[in-house]
Amino acid sequence: MTATRASVAAYPLLLALGALDATGYSVIVPVAPAIADQTGAGPATIGLLVASFPAGMVAGFAAAGAAVRCSPPRVVLAASLVVVALGALGFVVGDSLPVYFAARALTGLGSGGIWIGVTFGTLERWPGQEYVCMSRVFAAYAVGGLVGPALGAASGVHGPFLAYLALLMVALPAVLLVRDPPRSRCFDTDRASLRTRGFWVASAAILFAVLALGVLEGVLPLHLAERLSQAQIGALYVGASLVVAASGALSGGRPPRPLVVAALVLVVVGITLAGMVASVPLWVLALLLAGAGIGIANTGSLGLLIEAVPVDRIVSAAVVWSQLGIIGYLLGPLAGGMIAEELGYGAVGLVPAAAAAVAAAMLLPARRATAQR
């Protein structure tokens, strides 16, 4: 197989791995009530259980970022899949909260490694096309977010994670059989890049995008439940995920700064509208706007990162950028939930608006500097 054909064969696998990784984020959502019934856990405990996944991811990003400097991304991916599989196995054989907490954190740890492996597996194969190819990876993650709830629809705790474990076992041999590029790129770290304005502009953009997603998924469903059934809410979010995927993919290759500016407006308007109204047609419009903005912001933030940091020295920047993004998924539901409880859902838009203000303030000097050059 030629190098070109090997790269072409690898790309669908990398996209599928991204979708599989995203499945692990969301498979627990429909299972959470069953865990609560089985263990007697309350909402706060279940919330901590769900949050232990992104907490594990933060550590996974760092561990995989160190590994990818001395090992091919394929090796990082294979090892990460094994770690995720062990976490899924904990939910299959376990029946207590301590086991579930350990399993969820372990799954998050491996998930962080999958993201780094997919990212650098893409970067090493398509030099010069990183921006477009990675925008499609973001789209694959959005599509994968639909699979988790589908698996989670199986009854009980063990069944959904057994199905997820089976998918992981199918993926592992495929990763091991894919050939590395004959001339793998050498990725190195450059901590000086973490002090550049361009890096922090990109980080502010990804933090905004993921924080907005956290508000969309973690706060607004309770508001939508005032008029919609659980199945109707699920259908609405399936549609929103498809919009995130499509907008992210279609944005690839376009100038990133205008993308981020457009995303700030779309997301703030969409989430604010969703919180202020109680009309189903307006909710559909609101989630369409917010979903499109989140997809565009994901792609735009990646473009800003690639503009700011040479790809061959992007390891440190990519790890910290990823960590800041996932922290946004913790902050969004936390801040949004507090504001909804104190001020009502009509004020939930203040959370993405505050993050948008920070991102816009950082973008403005960057645009002036570009114009002066």
C-alpha cells in the first residue's frame, strides 16, 4: 500500500475513533437514573460521577501529550483504547458507587488520550491541510455524541457499557493494523508558545465554545422540559448535534477570526433566546443558532491555534488548549445552573455572553496587530 493510500485508509478510522470517543462522553446520560436507583445516590452525587469524566480527561491530555512526543500516535491511540475499555468494564462488572467513580475517571483518562492520538494522527498525515482535516474531526465528535444516548437506551447499567465495550474491542485491532506514515512528523513542545497572545486568543475561543455546549446540554434541557417530553427533547438535541457537526465541517479552511466573531453572536443570541422564550418553534430556532455557532467556534478556535503555533512544536499548546476547553464544560453547567436557579432561565444567556466578551476583547487587539503588519 502506498503512503497516500495508507493515509486515505487511515482518515475514516481516525474519524470513527473520534465518534467512538464522543460516545463515551454521553453513554452515561440515560443510564444515570438507573445508577441512582441501584445505589441510592442523589442528584449531587450523580453530578459528581458524571463530572469525574472530564476531570480524568484533563489528566489524560497531559499524559498523552507527553507520550506522543516519543511514540507514534497509533501507539497512543491503542493504549488509550485499552484504558477506556477498562473503564467501561468497571460499569459492566461493578455494582457500587466507588467502582463506578473509578471506572468513570478511568474512562475520562483514556478519552483524553484518544483525543490527543486522533489529533496528532491527523496532523502527522496531512501537513498543510491540518485546519480542514481537524474541522472534520470536530464534526465526527459531534456525530458521535448521538451514539452514546442510543447505547444508553438499553435497560439497566451493565448493558449500555457492555455494548460500548464491544465497540472498543472492534476498534482496537483496526488501530493496531493501520500503518504509520513512512516519514512520521516529529512533534515537539514549545512552552514559549503558551505566552503568546495568539495561543490565548485560541484558548479563549475553545473555552467559549465548550462552555456554551455545557450550558446547552447541562442547563437548558430542564427549561425545555416545561413543554416537551423526554423523547422530544432528545430529538431536538439530536438535531442540534447534527447542526454542530455540519457547521464545524463546512467552516474548515475559512479564515478563523471572522468565524469566531460570527460564532460569538450566534451562540449568545441562540442560548439567550432559548432561555427567554417558552415556545417550541422558537426553541428550535434557538438551538439551531446555538448549534451552528458552537460548530463554527470549534473550527475557528482550532484555526487560531494553528495560526499561532507551528504544528511541529504544538504539543504543549495543544494539550493546554484542550484542557482549557474541557474545563469550560465544567464551568458552563455550574454557572448556568446557579444563574437559572437565582435569576431564572431568561438570564442563562449571561454565561456565554460573559465568555464571549472575554474572547472578543482578546480578538480585537489581535486584529489591530494584524492590520498594522
